[in-house]
Amino acid sequence: IRDRNDKIPKEKTKTKISTVYHLFIHHWQNSLHSSLLHLSESYKRFLVLGDFEFAGISIASYTGYALFSDKHLGNITKEVTPYYETVKTLKVANPIHRMQLYLQFVHNLSNNVNYPTKLSGSFFEEETTLSILESNKNYYALFLYYCFKLILAYLFGDFKTALKYVQAFEQFQAGSNGMFSYQVFYTYDALA
């Protein structure tokens, strides 16, 4: 008779493989929207399994996918903030920083802020957090930072600054290989 705990490692491995598939492969032939349910369910499953790092990765990825799929910007913050609050209590730095970037980006796009191209406000403070990302070598979060700075500069008509962010991005490019956000960056790079 097998112990019930024998199923947990198998379930965790299966869920990780499926999540990695949705992060690096699925979006090449399918819409981002088609991964939202899986990423949300993976988040819940990883919480139950006690894998808080992958729980954070799953819901942070859900937030990014929601941002660039068919979700209305006004609803993203309302929907994702409770997840963000939970991830903060788990103290898993990389997903926390990614969610802060996503939420600040949404905030800048959907609210009347004094400096819309500056990622500082309710969720993220670029003056303090950028150095933390650099010292922790959080290359994907740094990639997202420069990607969002490029998009904001482009959308608000500061094309010269947008090109500076393209150059800054190149040192963090490896942090985004295979991710959907890689294509987002190059779309705005071409536009700038």
C-alpha cells in the first residue's frame, strides 16, 4: 500500500512541468488568455503543496499574461491585489518584485499620475527597488522594468528616452528568453 504522501512529489512535479510549459512554450502557438486559468489554478495548487516560490511565479505570470491579454486594465488591479498581498506574506522576493512592477505599470496606464513614465507610486519605487533588483541579479524583473519604461516612454511620446531604454535592456535580454514579454519588448522597440 502506497503512502498518501507519495502522490505529493508527483503532483508537484507534474504541476511544475505544466507551469513551465505555459511560461515558455504554450504562448508561441496559443493566446496568452488560454494560459490564464492554468496559471491561476497552479498558484492555488502550489499553495496547497507548500511550494511558495512556484505559487508566486505562477500568479506573477498570471498578472503579466492578464496585462497583455484581453483583461481590462481597470479590473487587473482589483483582481490581482489580493494575490499580491498573499505573495508578500510568503516572502518570495522575485515574484513580489514582478507583481509590483506589473501593478505599478497598470497604475500608471490607468490613472492620472504626475509622472506617467516613472515607475514610482503605490506598488513600486524605482529609486529604491531598482538597486535591489540589480544587487539580487533579478534579471527578469530588470528586463520588465526596462520593458515597461520603454512602453511608457513610447506611449507618452518621449521617443528619445524610449531608445535609451532599448539600449539599457540589452544587458538583461537573457532574463526574458522564451517568455512572451520578449516579443512585447521587441514590438515597442520597433515602434520607438
